[in-house]
Amino acid sequence: IVLCIGFAGILGASISLSLTSDLIALATLHLHIFYKVASKIYYWQFSILLSLFNLLRGKRRNTLRNRLDSFEYNLDQLLLGTIIFTILFFLYPTIGVYYILFSLSRLAVISVQVVFDLLLAFINHFPLFPLIIRICHKERLPGKL
């Protein structure tokens, strides 16, 4: 991989930086997938906990009127809801830590890619030709550049 980037250096620094940025994105694809999975699990667990909390309070979500209505649940429903709520409540910090871990890893990868993109933009917009003409042949410049 390093040899490939080195051979791409023949084509210029911008090609090398672009290739390096793309290879970093490809090499950290698994971190992006882990982040997506962890965020979905975190969201699902949070929504299930809210739903079960409403079950324990004796409330039910009315989607037609977009409000919470009172509802009487059976003893079996309350018992199963309490057990699942307890399990999910104690698993919530673990899922939260995994979500934070993968969020920070995704943030680190994005930060590295932003640095590479900024370097690439600097290289692409750097006025190299006018500077070389100014240093070597000042008389060729038409005005004060």
C-alpha cells in the first residue's frame, strides 16, 4: 500500500494525498459500520425504554391523536414489561459506552480526513507558478503581482 502511494507520488502531491485519504476511508470502513450499528442499537434501546416506562406508568401512546392516554394492562403484560425494562435499564450504560467509543473513533477518522482534505485544497489552490516567476523572472510579470 505504501509502495502504491509512493508510485502515485510521481503524479504529484495532490494525487498522493487523495489516494492516502481514500485508503484511510477504506481501511476504517469497519469503524463506520460499527458506529452505525451502535447508534441504531442505542436509539432502539432508548425508544424501547421510553415505551416500557409508559407501560409501567399505565400510559399508552395514541398515534392518531399524538398524545398519551391511560390504559389498563394485564398482570402478565406488566410483569414481562418490568423484566424487560430492568434488563434494558441495566444494559443502557454498557450500550452508551459503546456508542461513545464508536462515536469518538468515527470523530477521529473524520478529523484525519478533514486534515487531508485541507492539505489537498491548499496544494490545489497554492499560487506556485506566479511565485516562481516572481523569484526567477521579475521582468516577465505584467504588473505588480
